[in-house]
Amino acid sequence: MPGVGRRIFLILLWWGLTPIFVAHAQEKYPSRPIAIVVGFSAGGSSDLFARFVAEHARKTRGATVVVENRPGAAGAVAIAHIAKSPADGYIVGTGSISSLWVLPQLQQVNYDPLRELDYLGKMFTQPLPLYVLSESRFKSYAELLAYAKANPGKLRWGNSGARGIAEIMMESGLRHAGVETTAVPFKAGADANTALLGGHIDAVASTDFGPLLQAARIRLLVETGPLKIPGHESVPTFRELGYPLSVEVFYGIVGPAKLPPDAIKWWDALLAEISRTREYAELCDKIFALPSYADSASFKRMVTGGYADFGKALTK
């Protein structure tokens, strides 16, 4: 009997300690590779930023973070994938005004940005200009409008996706100016730039203008947003021209709704640290972005709180 009693004692002891052992066995987040899903082709602003975040996480946290490009529908394809992914923090991605504010209010998308996403951090806002090749006949926005008025439908301009923010903003501005043009949507701004360089279109409206501008390959004609482009203050803005729709283009990191608190805390710490680095400022300069970090809670309030107001402006 003493042996039986000892066995019973050991069994009871094991049962009592099992939850402790299990708790210790659960490794801290992240314990496996994280995927950052980008809704545009490689080489664009959000792709460059995602790769910068992945490299910083590797260097400072020893984390394995990979970038996965899922271009299509102005970022909506990637956001739908993120929203339907397991809420464990191992699939996150870049979100922008197009996929979070514009498309859900204009067409059917496979996600609800207010209910199916968590917001991990806003990282920058970016100009969204209309530009032409440096050797283009159009030396100014006024010249382009004059040509478009004299040749209805002939001016062809590219953008990063049908019903995305670039197409919406430019269509709104051009209609306000009373001209008829032909919009040509691409999967990403980088693809539109390739078409521009090849002479297939006359102009591009995109946030992915930085490298071409630095190489002196393009001329900026007008900025669709309300803020001046750093170093190019002579370029007029839609707000200065009195156009009805002129908003800031924001980018940030999002994930599926109901992420674990430790995952949100990890991303808050990582992105806050990144926002204070010299490399982050240099990246923003490279892509002509404006640093505008906001933590998870602030980013969520901004997106969810401004959704309805943007919808009203869009309707007008």
C-alpha cells in the first residue's frame, strides 16, 4: 500500500504542476517567422517600408520576418488575406488609406476594416502627386489641363489600382477642372511608372515617385493632398486650387482583429523604436514621406474615427 500511496501522490503532484509546465512551455511572441503582407508590387513605398521593418526586427530582436507581396485591387487583396488569417500575430501587413478607407466605401470587399482588423501602428504619410516624364510636353499642371480640355479623353494617366486613392483623388480633381481623361489602373505604382517610362501613358498619379524624382526622370505637376512636397514647395496642391477632395495618404501596419496582447505590445515597442532611428528618417526622405508615427491605440482611433467623415467627403 505504501507504494500505491506514493504513486497516487506523484500523479496528483503531476496534475497540479502540469499547468505550470505548460505555461513555461509556451514561448514568448514571436516564436516562429512573421509574414508582413504587402498589397503592392516590390519596389513601392509600402514594400520598401515593410522590408525595412523586417530587417530592423531581425537586427534588434533576432526575429524572422519575411515580406510577402500580394498585389491587386489597390491593396484590398492583401488586406482581405490579413483579415481572414489566424489572429495569432504571425500574419500582419501594410495598410493604407486606399484599402482601409476608400475601397470599402465604394465597392464590395471581402473584409470589414472596422471589425476585422487590429491596428498596430501608423508610420508615415506620403504625397500623392501627378507627374510626367522630365522631357514631357507638359511643363505645368495648367498646360496639362489645357491639353485635356482641347483633346477630351486623349490624355492617359496611370495609377496604382482601380478605385484606389490615387484614381479617386485625380478623377475628383480633373472633373472639378472640367476635363475628360482616360484613367489606366495598374496593380501598383511601380507598374504605372514602367508604363510611363515606356511611353505608353502620359502621366502617373502615385506615391511611388521618389526614386524617379531623385533620378531626375520625372516632373511633378500637382499634389493631390493638402501638404506641400518637401523640397518642392512650388508644386501646387489640390487644397490650394480649391478642389473638393484633398486628404493625407497614410500607411501603417495592421493585423487580423483580436490579436493577442503580447503581439500588440511587441509591435508597439518595435515600431516606436523604429520611429526614433536615423534610418527611419532616411527612408522617409528617400520616398519623400513625412514621418508620422502613432501607436496601436492612436492608429486605431484615427482609422475607425475618421472612416465615416471620409465617406461623407467622398460622397460630396
